[in-house]
Amino acid sequence: MTFPELREALAKCHLTLDDQMMEQYDRYLHLLVEWNEKFNLTSIVLPEEIVEKHFYDCLLASDPAHFPNKQVLDIGSGAGFPGLVWAIAYPSSSFVLLDATQKKCLFLEEVKRALNLSNVTVIHGRAESLSSSLREHFDLVSARAVASLRILLELGAPWLKIGGTFIAMKGPKGEEELEEAHHAIKVLGLGQVEVRKAMLPNEDGIRLNLYLKKERKTEKRYPRSYADVVKKPL
Ligand code: SAH
């Protein structure tokens, strides 16, 4: 997918990207290709694939109606997916990009600086050990390709406000993971779930994006230590 194709496809989904945003995506793409040669940030390396499988995929999962003036936490952002891609398209919202790997955080800081993104904060750390001052703080919490849903929800739900939405970007197994996560959803105070199916072009695959509303406060004992979260998933 080329940049003009990206812009046209998203315009059909009611997301308008202006010229400045397109320049920022172009700069981001170049930095990703350049850094990837040294640091192996992503296995997707061809520019047209980056546009489709990273930029387009992330933007497809974002509903413009969710976004004006929001506080967003992206867990395990990696090279910025989806958080940094969204930060360019939704400048009125603020984004915390969290990752446990330092070199990924250095890359995120570099893109933030080069693109002059004042709505981005990068945190090097782990979701299960975020500061307790951030409990019930965010309107949106997102993650792509970080952990299976029931684990991810325990890592992320405590930081979400009541009325906020957890956005889990999943592939073809999204519905199976949702079945397994029923107990976790209940225990963590999440409720109503929406599943949206999206298709990448060129038969590159089905994406199942999950949107879970937070309805009640999450008990203080969650998240547990990472070892417990993984050993005894909810
Ligand atoms: N979201 C990106 C990266 C996926 S790779 C994408 O879709 O391309 C998973 C990333 O999650 C890695 O960069 C890893 O460092 C980070 N990660 C894994 N567990 C984490 C945790 N508990 N807290 C914060 N980051 C975590």
C-alpha cells in the first residue's frame, strides 16, 4: 500500500489525514527503516508493507469518534503501534507510550523529537508496575501483539477510567481469546464488548479488534506480579 492509497482508504472510513500528518508518517517510516537496520525493531521492513501492516492496520482500529481530547495509554508500544500512529492522526489527544524494552523507548523518543509531537510521553517500564497514581486515569488503553487477551486485560484494565474503553487489536484468534477472557472481564470490572472485523488489502488477513468498556473500579490487588498473571491467568 502506498501513502496515497492509505489516505484514500481511510477517507472512506471517515478519517481525514492532512498534508502535515502525511509528512509526519513519511518521516516516521524513514526513521523506522533506518533504525531497523541497527536495532531490529520490526520484522516488517518493506515501506509498502509498513504502510499497510503497521500504519493502516492501526488507523483502521481507531474510531475517530473515540478520540477528541482523550488520555490514551498504549501498552507494549514497541516501535509505536498503535500509539504513535494514533498520536499523529489525533493531535488533540495525549498519548503515553509504554514499553519494557529500552531500545524501543529510545526509538519512540527519537520519533517524538523528529516529528515534534508534543502530545506524546514515552515511559520505559512495565504495565504491571506503573505508578498507582495512574489507576483509573486513562480514557483509552490499547495494545497490539503484546499478550493473550486475559493477560493483557489484567495488565491494562486497572489504568482505565470507568466509562473508558480498552482497545485490543487482535488477529483471527480474537474471538477465541475473548471466550477465554470471560472471567477476567468480569473480575476486572470490564463489561460491554464490541468486536469489529477489519480486512487488510491483498488478502493479508482478517483483523479482529475488540473494544471493552470499563464499568466498575478494578480491585487494588490487580494487576498481580507478572509471574502470577502468567502462571495463573484470570
Ligand atoms: N505493539 C507493537 C509491539 C509488539 S511486540 C506492535 O504491535 O508492533 C511486544 C512489545 O511489548 C515489546 O516491545 C515488549 O517490550 C513489550 N512488552 C511486553 N510485555 C510488556 C509489559 N508487561 N509492559 C510493557 N511492555 C511490555
